[in-house]
Amino acid sequence: MTEFNLDSILRNNVKKLVPYSSARSEFEGDAQIFLDANENSLGSTLGNNFHRYPDPLQKQLKQKLCAIKNVPVENIFVGNGSDEAIDLLIRAFCNPGIDNILIFPPTYGMYEVSAEINDIAINKVLLTNSYQLDIKAIKEGIDNNTKIIFVCSPNNPTGNLLNTASIEWLLKNFNGIVVVDEAYIDFTGTQSWSQRLNEFPNLVVLQTLSKAWGLAGLRIGFAYSSKEIIHVFNKIKPPYNISEATQQLALQALQNEQKAKEKTNVLVQQRERLLEEFKQFDFITTIYPSDANFILVKVDDAKKLYQYLIAKTIVVRNRSSQPLCENSLRITVGTPGENDVLITTLKNYK
């Protein structure tokens, strides 16, 4: 196993950085009068204590996450969606114009976008035809300036879990950060990589409340990693990256874990239903297995079918421009009623 050295890959300017010190981070304890942060002492027009800056480290939210996810508080970073964590990782570990990241298309597009924004090169190794990691090609795709590998599992847009042994190989043989993006993990019934943080000091696991918890509008995501990597996140993040309203609503949502599980179960049942229903349509040439809340299908004419569904006020995603996804549509699992309409509409397609 390759020995991982965090200090050797952290950017020098980040090592030297003195983080912004906010009023709320300097004082801890009980007080009756707060005159330290230039807030509006007369209060908010909305009430709810919104005139005060939020907890910069989201301590209550992390404590609840700790109980639900079985991850210690010190191993949790809370971000403005998983996208913030992706961006912070690239900014912390990749030197602009010098370093690169490695991704496996077809995959989630924000890895590439964040790298381009930060002037970081992108090495790409295509998944295999069965949408799994190609270890032989990956060995050739890694160079001395590769600092981060992004793995999306279940993968977007293909929907499948990536092979555990292949991810283990990356973690054991790559002397950089390996990010496992688990946005759709709650639809799988498999163990999260967050339960293996102690095994791999270079592992970062991303999750979100956007999918199974149904909170896409709040923009809140998490990174789980070693205390040392979480310290880097907290060092370079904006001081108040999660608003008070978002923290309150997320905490309320996390009190309803059973409700989230019930909704997830319904979506999984409907996913299996759609996987079966799609078999009746000759114009669907391949139905890819899914561990997520969506299904990727290959059809005889993706553009034509996409436009037909649009005309029927049903919006799906045409992924044909992505590598290995020619003539492919990504279809989110809808409500039972929405899925009824989708199936009926597909039956009338000619």
C-alpha cells in the first residue's frame, strides 16, 4: 500500500494561510449581549434570530449527522451542496497551471467544471463498456501531477455502483486524494465508504441531502474524511458558508429519518417497476441496471424520443453527448402517478 502524506500534496499557500477569524468563532460560551459582529441589534424583519450570523461550524447539524451516519463530528464537513466540497478540494490540493485531476467519463460534470474554473488540467480515462473502472488504463492516466481522483458511485449518468475492489485499488495505490461521490448511496442498500475512513487516510466521501432526503432546494452537502483533511476544508471555506435558515431546515429534516427512508423505499420500488416496464418497448435497445433514483436507457433515436416526450410535457435528460452514452436518455424515477403517465406516453410513441 502506498504511504499517503497529506502535507506533501497540500498547496504551500494553503499551508501558510491564516484563516479568516469570525466573531462567532472567537467567542464560545453563554452571553446575554452580543456586540461583537456588527449585526443589527434591533433584530430581523423575519424574526427567527436571523439577525445573528450562523454557527460557522454547524455543530448541531454535525451532531445529528453523527448519530444518523455513524461518522464522528470531527470527520464531517458541511458544504453549500457537494459542489462546494468539490471546489474546495481542488483549490486546496491542486496548483493552477501545474496539477491535474483524474475523472472517469461518463460522470458527474462538476468535477471537470470546477477544475477548469481553477485552471487545473483534467486527465480522463473512460469507463469500460460495462461502466466500470479500467484499472489498466487508470495506471497510465495517473502522472506525477495528479492530485485528486474523483469516483462517482453510484455513477451519474449511468446509475450503477462501481466495483468495490477497483476503488480499493485506487485508495491503496494512489498517493493523492480519492473522492468517492455518494450522492445516490441511499438508493443502494450498500454500506457507505464513510464507514471505512479509518482504513484510508486519503479517502474523502461526498454525500448530499438533495436526493434521498428531497432537499435539493436547500443546497446542502457533506464531506467525510480524516480530521486532517476536514481541517483543511474548514481552513479555506468561507466563514459562514451555510446560512442559519438552511441549518435550521436541514436539522428539522434530519429529525424525520423514517420519513426519508419510506420515500426512498417507494422510489426504489418504482425504479424496479420502470426497469421491468421498459422491457416491452422495442425502441429501447438497452436498459442499464441502476442503483440510483434514475435509469439510463439506450434507444434507437434519442433526439426523436426526447422531443416527443417534451411535446407531451415530460422532461427527461438526453445524455447522448457524453462518452459511451450514444442515443441514451436518463430518466428520473417519478411518483407512481408520474410513472403511469410516462409508461402510457411511451406506449403511444411511434
